[in-house]
Amino acid sequence: MLFTSEAIKLLTEEHEKICAETKLLRNLDIPQTERKQAFGRLLPNLTSHIKKEEKIVYSFMKLCDADDLRIWALEGKEEHLLIDQLIKKMLAIDISDEEWSVKAKVLAELIDHHIHEEEAEIFPALLKELNDDSDEQLATNYENQNAAEMIPRPFTTEKPVSQPYR
Ligand SMILES: [Fe+2]
Ligand SMILES: [Fe+2]
């Protein structure tokens, strides 16, 4: 029977939610207010996902025997950092600024690319390292982070998202 991973299922479900918002963010033809709302919905989901992924999944990958998984964990963290930095810049400028609009599109492309890489390359390699027990443990650890990891990263405290972006 084909092994299906509960942990990877959790990750891809969160990716779907994130991509529903990046689809709006990257579309310059829709009203700015809709893109602004998409950004407001995206931030808490993305923040939580990135933190849990680093803490639980990337940490697991770093301990794996497969060299490529260890490198991907480091690469993934660097990409998360680029995403963080761009969000920080977006939070520092006015939403009506044309620059915000362009940054939003680039952010969406960056996130979509990162997620595609995780799903196309990293998760299949991760799947090979998992068995029933380790997968169950990984999924449980990931889910247990849910409540604790909803605390925003530093960048989200600079300007409360609930006010300007909703
Ligand atoms: Fe990621
Ligand atoms: Fe991810």
C-alpha cells in the first residue's frame, strides 16, 4: 500500500490557503482594496506556517541522513527570510503607493515559487525518509505548535495588521 504522510498533508493544506491569497496579490487587475484584504488574511497564516515549518519540519530534515534534505532545510530558511524582509518593507510603506502594489506582486511570486519547490522537490524527498511512526510524530508535533505559533513574528508587530490591512 502506498504510504501517505499526515505531516505533508497538513503542510499542503496550509499551502493551499496561502496560495488562495497570493493568487489575488499577484493580480494587478483586481481592485487594490481586494489585494489589501488578501494581504491582511495572508500574513497570520503565512507567519504561522513559516514558523512551524522551520521549528518542526526543517529541524527534522536537518537530522536526516539525506544530504539534499539538510541543504533544502537551509535553503528554505533563507527563502523564508527573503519573504520576511519583503513583508517588512511592505508594512513600512503606504498601501496606496505604487511601490506597495509592485512589492505585493513580487511577494506573491516569491511565495508561490517557494511553495512549488517544497511540494515538487522537498516533500517527495522527505516522504522517503518517513515511516508510519516518524510521520505520526512529525504531524503531532506540527499540530501541537498551532496555538503557540500564532504569536506574530517581530515584523507583524511593527504595524498592527488588523488596522491598516482590514
Ligand atoms: Fe517554507
Ligand atoms: Fe511550506
